[in-house]
Amino acid sequence: MSEETKQFKLVIPLEMKRWLAIQAAKNMRSQNAEILIAIRERMERIEREEKEKGEATA
């Protein structure tokens, strides 16, 4: 893996953990990969919104 990584403990409600397990199985990914994809999608959405907001005020 070319990126640096950092391991940390994540505490989530059981309901969310169950949902995560189901989604990961449906998508044939690990639960870790499912979390990373969700975070990446949110990061990209927020960056896009901030860029659009900046363009609107320019």
C-alpha cells in the first residue's frame, strides 16, 4: 500500500455495526473498506459543495 495508514479503535452502536456488516457483505468488501469508501464519498461531497459555494460567491 502506497499511502500511509493509521490504525485506531472505532466505537459504534451495535445497530450500525450490523448494518455495516450487511453492506460489506452485499458489496463483497471488508467492513474496513466499506467505512473508508463512506468517508471518502463524504469528503468528496463536502469538497465539491465548498468549491461550488466558493464559485457562487466569486
